[in-house]
Amino acid sequence: MKMQSKYWMVLIAACGMAASSLGVCFGTAGLFYSPVANDLGVGRGAVALTSTILSLVNSFGGMLVPKILKPKTMKPVIFAATLLMAGSTALFSLCPSLALIYILSAFRGFGMGLGNFVLVTMLINNWFRKAHGTFTSIAMTFSAVPGLFLSPVFTKVIQASGWRTGYLAVALSIVLFNLPALLLPISLRPQDSGMKAYGQEEYEQHLKENPGHLVTGRPISFSFISAEFFLAAAYTGMVCIAAQMTQHFPTLAESKGFSSDVGALLLSVSMAGSVVCKLIYGTVADRIGSPKTIMTVAGLAGIACALLIVSSAVLPMQAGAFMYNFTAANSSIGIALIGSDLFGPQNYSKVYPVLNFVGSIIGAFSGTVIGLLYDATQSYNIVLTGIGIMQVLCIVCIFTVYRKINAREAE
């Protein structure tokens, strides 16, 4: 089936929204921890609390998306998300105290919730049936693009003109990334544009030939009070905790005696790892299955934790940072895929926002805890050890839940 221009428009818009919400708002937050803390005379843990607020309010915004997102409301929702994210970020530059930044972080987080992965994955699910994992992977990849390409730019702006000007640059980038979603003639569902989802015919044929396939065989009804959901939620919480550590890579570099330039480079390298992993993640999952892909990535991230603990030179730290942020693919694409695998596409709009909520809440508090642990110990070794253990537990959760599902379907 040929990829018509409308499909490309939807994909580009989804990529831009992923980049603006998670990539810019969250992915570059760590660049501001040290300069804001030093200027305002507070600890890095106190500044990291802004990300906690961001994640908490983001989770509530994401829960609202399935309720308010309709064919006629999609564009207004995207506009509101852009205004809240960019406007609050620009106002950070005027704040004389951390308290006001906290308040504005709540508005920024709500905008993120409206415009990030819940909306993006719903859009992808509606428009793409064939190679669904691949298209999800492409969109999610852009959540790491700003951290990879813009972190050095924002760092230079901060060094040259201060963190306040840095926030203005961040606000501008949010608007630019969301312009395709705001301006392109896209719709929430293909039928709203008189079209079918990409690969719809192949998908329907697949259903006829494989009625018991894992992804399509889920019952229409499901329960949140089940072993499957508990294991999926446990996995979600742990990978979202792991994702919080990347914000602290600039400080991790400083804690080992390196300059802020090396810290920015470390963050960029970690985002490169995220981009590389996300680019191939969906394609690999389409071929070998979600569980094998998720468990392999978790294993590599666990090895990276050990490497970051023992490394004291730039090159091995870069290698560890690159491989560590493979976990970003598990905390984005992985959650989306298991939401569909375990509960079926028909339940996705119910399950995924809840998993996103669970991950955001747990991740929110862990972000602050990581900052406070650093303030107390001047080291990230305890944090990295704990995250390494969690990667092992993630493998256990995924192995158990998929084995349980496969055993049930074999009966």
C-alpha cells in the first residue's frame, strides 16, 4: 500500500509533538539544574523538583486526553498544549524565585500531558495498521531528538547569555516542533478524512488468517485488577524511574570532575543512544516480538549502569551513557506495545493513559529522590545500582506476563 501524503503529514505531526513535549520540555531539563541552582542559591534537588511537578501534572493531563480528544477538538487541544508549554517556559525567564518556577511548571506539565505520548500514540494507532511497531518507533524516536541535537545549543546559550535566555530558546523550539501538528490538514482518524488506515487491508486479512494472534486475540473486556495489569504497571514504573536518570547526566559528569561541556556532551550521547535504539526498536519488535525486544534492551541498560558506576574517563562514560538511554525506548515504545499486546487495540485508549499515569507519578517522585540522593552523597552510585537491579526486575516482569498470556491462549 502506497504511503500517501496524508499519512506522511500525520507521521510528521506526531514526531513534532513527541519532540516538543517529552524531547524539549523533559529531555533538556537537566541542563538547567546547575545554573538555576547556582544563581538562585538552592540545591540541585530543589531544582529537580520542577521535573517532579512536571511529571505529576503531565500524568493528569494525559488521563484527560481520551475524554476530550474528538475529531473536532484535536486542533484546539494541540493549540492549548503548545500555548501552555511554550508560554510557561518563556515565563521561567522572568522568575525571581524557585517558587514561581514551580507554579509555572504545573502549567507546563499540563500542556505536556495534553500533547505528548497519549495523543501521539492514539494518532499512530488510528492511522497505521501495517508495521505499527515501526511507525510508533519513528514517532517516539523524536522524543530524543532535541536532547541529541539541541542540548549543545542550549548549553552554549546558557553559557553565553544565562539560563533565563536559555529558557526563551527552549520556548521557541517548542513552538517550532508543534507547527506541523497545528498547520497541516490532519485529522484524528483516517475516516474523518475519507481514508482508511495505512495497511488496513493487510491488517484485516491478518485477522482472518490468525484469529488467535497475541496482539489481536485480547478480549473486548478487561480488568485493571489482574495479574497482567499489575505486572505491566510494575514494569512501567521501573522503566520510568530509570528514564529520570538521564536528566542528571550533566551533574553526573560534574561529580566526576568534568566540565559542563562534557556534561552536555554526555547528555547528547545518551540521547543519541535513545535515537538509535528507538529507530530500530519497532522494526525489531515487529520481527522478533515485543517481549524479546524489551528484555534485551533492559539487559543492555543494566550493563550500562555498571559501566557508569566504574568509569572515570570520558570515553567509557560516553559508552555507558549511550547504552544506558536504550531504556528510553522501553519507557516509551515498550509501554505502548505491551499496552496493545496484553489488552488489545480495542482497549488501548483505556489502558495506556492509566499506564502513562502510573509511570508519570512514580517517575515524578523518583526524579526528586535522585536529586536529593546526590545532594546527600555527592555521588550517583547508589542510584545507578538501584536502577540496574530494576532492569533485572523488568526482565522478570515481562517474561512472566507474556508467559502467562501465552499459556492461557494455549489452553
